[in-house]
Amino acid sequence: MYNFDFEKPSTVADAVAALATEEAQPLGGGQTLLPTMKQRLASPSKLVSLTGIAEMKGVCKGDDGSVCIGGATNHATVASEAASQYPALAALAGGIGDPAVRNRGTIGGSLANNDPAACYPSAALASGATIVTNSRQIAADDYFQGMFTTALEEGEIITEVRFPVPEVANYQKFEQPASRFALVGVYVAKYADGVRVAVTGASESGVFRWTEAEAALSGNFSADAIDGLSVSADGMIGDLHGTGAYRAHLVKVLTKRAVAAAS
Amino acid sequence: MAKVSMTVNGKTVSGEVEGRTLLVDFLRSDLRLTGTHVGCDTSQCGACTVHVDGIAVKSCTMLAAEADGAHVATIEGQAAADGTLNALQQAFQDHHGLQCGFCTPGMVMAAADLLKNNPKPSEAEVRHHLEGNICRCTGYHNIVKAIMAASGQDVSQIAAE
Ligand SMILES: Cc1cc2nc3c(=O)[nH]c(=O)nc-3n(C[C@H](O)[C@H](O)[C@H](O)COP(=O)(O)OP(=O)(O)OC[C@H]3O[C@@H](n4cnc5c(N)ncnc54)[C@H](O)[C@@H]3O)c2cc1C
Ligand code: FES
Ligand code: FES
């Protein structure tokens, strides 16, 4: 890893100021960024740690009933503190990686990285979450822009993520056992005004909504409702762990399992 | 270089580190606490597991600067001052929970983290908790057995798979 300057501010304003330097980058839990820097795939001149910023940590309930999670909140905290308000989201957080990864890795880091096989992007998209940054609020539908690509500008920090709480929801992760990421993951959330289905791990364009399934499930929230649908293998990730056709098949299987588990 | 100070196994220590110095390198190279191992250096194997402010972390994936001011616990602080092993370490010995021993410091620290929050885990909970700790020798079975035994549970019925 190339050397860099390190700063650990205690407010969002100081972090934004520290990030104004060229080639400066925020550091969340470091569970993705440090391995990437060891491989020399990233070489920032300065890391600005966000873990000392108290206002960016913790889980709370918003005035509109949504769950608000500070951008620097680690996965283990979400798994325990969001469990009563939004159990499906807490269960997803509790299934990320392993205990040590969950003790360091943060929701802001996961959403900023937008790994095509990460878990949180599917929850944010299926819940119609709002990504709050130091300068604006971004709807999940506008935020995810393809593998490792998001609406974030250089130096912009995710300070909070707000999840409207659904009537029922469930996340099904088909785990790739070596990496512990999702080979495919499907998050289904049922709201009063309809069902949202978001798929991670499968597409070369990153997390996406399976709109045909959403339409079918909004009319009839049962696993049989999507029997007649199929997912095309076009644009699906194919690698040594599974072909595009295999992943496409898993999308439907996992969606059915998620609906069955949620209803 | 920046100065960091922290409490390691109850002792206050300090040193000069670069931004990129990993916590594991500070422990091993600066403090000469070489019980914490580096198995992969890619965040996969858990051999480097230590506790920072009471929670388990992979010290190969945390900067030393991030641990400034923290309380760090490593394998060296687990036994009593006279060398008497703690209950968990003793259980690893009694139940043959190690062969080459390379993964063992990380296993013991991960298990201690589990037992702190869940004093009587089920076998499935133990296995789930060890997902981030890789052992290439034992096949895990005796590690699970040792942890169950250390939690005071009867392990005579746990059959080898
Ligand atoms: C062994 C292992 C298994 C894993 N398994 C899974 C899994 O099953 N599912 C899963 O989803 N993930 C998994 N991960 C990834 C893990 O969840 C990471 O914690 C996460 O992807 C990144 O979060 P972080 O806080 O560590 O971010 P960092 O590594 O610190 O940063 C990642 C990127 O986000 C930026 N960033 C960080 N915080 C912010 C912020 N608040 N605002 C803006 N930008 C920010 C950084 O600059 C960097 O570009 C795994 C990781 C490991 C090592
Ligand atoms: S050496 Fe840290 S996880 Fe393997
Ligand atoms: S005892 Fe050899 S790696 Fe676990």
C-alpha cells in the first residue's frame, strides 16, 4: 500500500473540508478500501476517517416512521439496533461477511462502493430509501448507476440513509461461500402502494429492480404469482462461480423464496 | 509519521506510525507481540483477529492510526501473568482444537468475542460465528467442541461429522 496522510475529524463539516484536497478519499470501515489499496488499485493521497463523527453513527426513528441509519454505522449495530423497527434490514446486515467484517464495515461505505454483489444496495433500492449526503438527498432509484458507480460527487459523504418501513419484507442471499458476498441476492418489500423487488449479484449493470415481478406481486402477493415470468440471461454476470443463465434462474427462485418467507 | 498511543493488554503503549501502518504491523513489528498472525493479508482468514474496544476486528484491515486511544486485546493478554491458560485456551488444548496452531490466536479471540455476548452458544451459532476464521488443519470440529466445552456445555455427545 502506498503511503498517505490520515485525518480523523469529529464533525461532518471538518470531514468535508479535509476531503477538499485533491486525491483525498473518505474511509469508512476500510473493509473494502484497505484491501483495494493493498492491491494498489487505489492510491489516495489522504484518507479521511469518518468513524470519529458521532453525528454519523447510530440507528433512529424518523418523524415519518422511517428508520434512519447514520452513514458511519457498522453492520453489527444495524443488525442489533434496527431489529425491532425493520427486521428484514437487520437480518440482511447480520448476514454480511463475518462478525469481524460486520464490526467495522459501514452502510455508507457499502452504498458508496456499490459492489455488484453487495447486500445493502438491494435493500436500499427495494425500500425506496433516501441517501442523505452532506449536500443533498438522493432517491435510491436515482442513486445506483451501474457496477461501482453511483450519483455521488467527488468528496461527497453519505451522512445518513432513510428507509421507509414496509408492511413485510425479506432478503434471500445465495451466498458465494468463498467470498461470502451474494452470488445472487433478492430483496422483496411490500408497501401499502405496491411491492418492490431489487436484485443484487446478478446483473452486469449492478443492482436492479425486477419490474415484471413487482407488477405481478403487487396484484397477488404470493410466490405463485411469478410462476409465469422468466428472467433473461442477457446482461447477467457469468464467471467461474456461475453462468449468466444460472444467475438468471436464481433470481426467480430467490424471489419466490423471499415472498414465501415474507408472507 | 504520527504519534499513536493505545492500551494493549492493559499496558499503555505509544509509537510513531505512517498513515498506512496496519494495526497488525504495529502490534507485531513495533510492540513485538507476534502472537497475532497474518495468514492472508486480504481480510479473509481471521488469523489476525484482535479486540478493539471490546469487539473483534481483523487487525490486517484496520489502520494503527484508527486504534489511537483504543483498548486493544491480543492473544498475549489471554493467559494469566504466570502463564496459566484461560478457560478457552485450556479447552483448545484439552479438546485438540489446534494442530499447527497458526489460526489459533485468531480462533481464540473470535471465540472470546462470541462467548462474551452469547455465553452458551449452540453448535450452529459457534460455526456461524467462525465464518471469518479459516483453519487449514483441524476441519473445525475440535475447535467447535473446545468452544462449546469452554462455555460449560457437555460436548461428549458431539460426534465427528
Ligand atoms: C471477508 C469479507 C466479506 C464481505 N462480505 C460481504 C457481504 O456478504 N455482503 C456485502 O454487502 N459486503 C460484504 N463485504 C464488504 C463489506 O460490507 C464492506 O464493509 C463494505 O462494502 C464497505 O464498507 P466500509 O465501511 O468498510 O467502506 P470502506 O472500505 O472504508 O470504503 C469503501 C468505499 O466507500 C467510500 N466511503 C466510505 N464511507 C463513505 C461514506 N459515508 N460516504 C461516502 N463514501 C464513503 C470510500 O471512500 C471507498 O471508496 C465483505 C468484506 C469482506 C472483507
Ligand atoms: S491476515 Fe487478517 S484476515 Fe487474514
Ligand atoms: S491449526 Fe493449523 S490452521 Fe488451524
